[in-house]
Amino acid sequence: MKKVFSNWMQSLIAGVAVAGVLGTAYWSFVGLPENPTFSTTTQTVANSGSPTTDLAPQALNITVYRTPTCGCCKGWVEHIKQNGFQVTDIVKPESEIQTIRQKYNLPSDMASCHTSEIAGYLVEGHIPAKDVKRLIAQKPNIAGISVPGMPIGTPGMEMGDRQQSFDVFAFQKDGQTKVFNSYKF
């Protein structure tokens, strides 16, 4: 089992590295485009009744862990900053980022290319800022939220007007997951 997991993890790391190189090349060539339709085409599946506009500035302190080759991670950091977050951006090897994920028991199928910590929660991948704000405003009894993989059109993964539907998942320390928010395009 350890050998299979090791091979799987090596494949994941290689895939993330390739995506980072491609993302860096893409953004170096065309720049980081805005996605004006992103926030107007969302559908909330879970209850999002709590306002997130009343968050204290210190509540918006987030620490992002990313590898040095990840261009899409830089795009997500810019998205989060543009939405009022104060970012501590830490570049680490993938093995150290994996240790942070293990601390929160992130299920392996919920992994993405960068990891963040805010208010005692793990925030994994290309999650829209409004979902992070909702998380810290509502304070649900979960370990964190995740957008697995790297769906096209998510913050940091913009590619013109191309968009994939995706879900933001909430996950528990015991590995249970449920949809936190859903985006359909």
C-alpha cells in the first residue's frame, strides 16, 4: 500500500509541477485576466445566509503555502488579496505542504495545488474568496473546505471565458465530505 501511495503522490506532485510551469507560462504571456461573470453565475447549495461583510480585518489574515513553480497559486493569492485578505505567502516544498494537509486530515481526493490556513481551518485549492469569508463568518464545525484539482475558471485558473462547473467541499477530520457551495456554468 505504501508503494502505491508513494507512486500516486509522486504522480500528483509531478502533475502539480507541470501545471505550475504551464500556468506560469500562460500568465507570463497573456497576463491575469479578470473573470467578470464568475460571481454572477453561482448557485449556493448550502445555507449562506450569514453576511460576510462585517468581518473584522484581523479575521481576514490567511497563510498560503505553495510550491515555487506554481503560477496558478500566485493567481489565487492575487484574487484573495483583491477581496480584502491580508496574505502571508509561504513557498515550501510539496512534502512540507503535505504535512500541513495531514494535520487537518484532508482526504487525498480533496487535494489541490496550494493549501491555506485561516481561523483554524484548512482552505485547499482555488476557492472563491466569498466562500472563504462565509467559512470564517459562519464558523461551522468542520476541518476545512476544498476545491479538488484545478478546475478551469476558478480564481487563479482563469483561461479567458472558459469555465468548468465545480463544487466547494466541506470536510471533517474523519474524512466525511459534503458540498459547501456549487458553481454551475
